[in-house]
Amino acid sequence: MLFGLLAAIGTLFAWTGGTFAFLTASRRIPPALLNRSRLLLAAGATAVLAIAFSTLIPWQRPWQLWTLPTTHQWMWLGASALVGLTVGDFFGFTGLRILGARRQSVIGTISPVAAGIGGWLLLQETISVVGMLGMGLSIGGVMWAMSSAEERTDVHREGYGTFTTGVLMAIGGALCQGFGLVLAKIGLSGYDGYDGYSGPELHVVHAAHLRMIVGFSLTYLLDALRRDRIRPLREAFADRAGARTMAIATLLGPVTGVSLSLYAANELGVAVAQTIFSLVPFLVMAVAAVRQHERIRWQSVAGAIVAVAGVVLLVTS
């Protein structure tokens, strides 16, 4: 229990630090290029961790990282990568660049709502009346927090994009990440709802590695569909300050934060762990106030409290 609690607290600090590091990187590196580059870094880090922690992959045969999963698992984890990483994180980084860490973290609290709806649609998971109330509170709290005229003015003054674009991108990112987690859960289990057991139950870090590989590859397709210039990876590392913060953010978020969160969820239970993780916006607010001297308005705090209360109701119902 104690180690699980320490892991959950460590997750809070890792994700908070990663949010600010990604903010710095997103304002020095174009979001699409940032997403592609950090997925490449994360793919390498998770490959090492997967070989170290998975009992199914002996270090003498590392190629089994890619040959062991079944076609069914590749399909679902690939769909998860497309929705959650390629598209969702592109939206998320764009929203982060425009809105900043504090506003982005508040909007991100609706991600569990998307996961709940995705679980209901794809996994036949039930949502209780209390859970639906929690969803409504979460969405309402985010809308209230972002409805402040002062927030809109501040974003316009910062000059990285329009407030509306930032909010829509952040919402799109949170929704995609929530649905992406549901798709990943299907691929992770090795269970096919149509044909029954269809493959080995993958270690979570192994599944994360496969998602990173597919997500990285599909960023090129996303750029082609957007008719955007496909920037070479070397441009992301040309800016040393941007590359350094990107590497730190990748280490804190997709590697350390995800690993600690999985350990905490296993030790404490998903509901308790997710409740602790939902405190991230408040830690981000505190750091923004101290480190960046941001003025924290009462409406933003109140909206965040309502949104997090909704998450707690949802995950504990």
C-alpha cells in the first residue's frame, strides 16, 4: 500500500513536470514534429523496459517484441496508437502550445469521460447513474473553467493562437486519448470478443512500445493527409533547448509517469489511483503560479474542482 501510494504521488509529479517540459518544447518545435520525435524517443525507451520486465521476451531474442503479438493485437493497439497518439497527441500538443499547461491540464480531466463512453460502446461496460452524473460534472466543470473572459484575453495576449482553436484542440486531444486507452485495453488483453482467446496477454510496457512504433509511423500519414510539409527529424534536434526539454518530457511522461501509474493502479486499485491522478491540474496550477507567476482566477479553480469531483464520481461508481 505504501509503495503504491508513493508511486501514485510520483506519477503526479512526473506528469506535472512532463506537462511543463512539453509546453516549453511545443513552443520551440512545431507540434506535429514534436509528436513524431518524442514517439521515436519513447519507442526506444519502452523497448528496453519491455525486454527488462516482460517474462515473455528473453533478451537473447528481442525481435519477439514484434513477432509475439498476434494480428488481432497489432490491429487494436495500432488503432489505439492512431487515435490516442498520432491524432490525439497532435491535438493535445497544439492545444498545449496555445493554452499553456494550466488550462490544458483542466481540459484534460474529460479524458476519463471519453474512456467511460468508449468502454460502454466497445466493451459493454456499464455506466451507473452516479457515473453519468460524474461525466456531466466533469464536462460542466471544464466548460465553467474555460468560460472566463479573462482566460480568453490572456490566451490572446500570449499570442500562440486563438482561444477557440486551443480549447477545441485540447478537447479533441482529451477525447482521443480516452478512446485510445479503451482500444489499447482490447489489444493488451489478447482476448477477442468474437473468437475468444487469441494471443498472449502482453505486458503493459510491451503494449506501450507497440503503440509508440505505430503512432510514430502514422505521423507521416497524418502530415500527408493534412498536406503539411513533412519535416525531417533532425529539425527537432537542431534546437538544443527544445530537444533537451523534449527528451526530459518524454522521460517524465510516457516512460516514468506511465510506469509508475501502472504500478500504482495495480497496488491501490484503478479507482483510487485514478482519483489521485486527477489531482494533476491542481499541482500544475500551483507550479504555474510559483514558477511562471500566472494569476490563478477563482473561476478556473472552482471549475477544476467540479471537473475533478466528476472524475472521482465516475471512477468510483
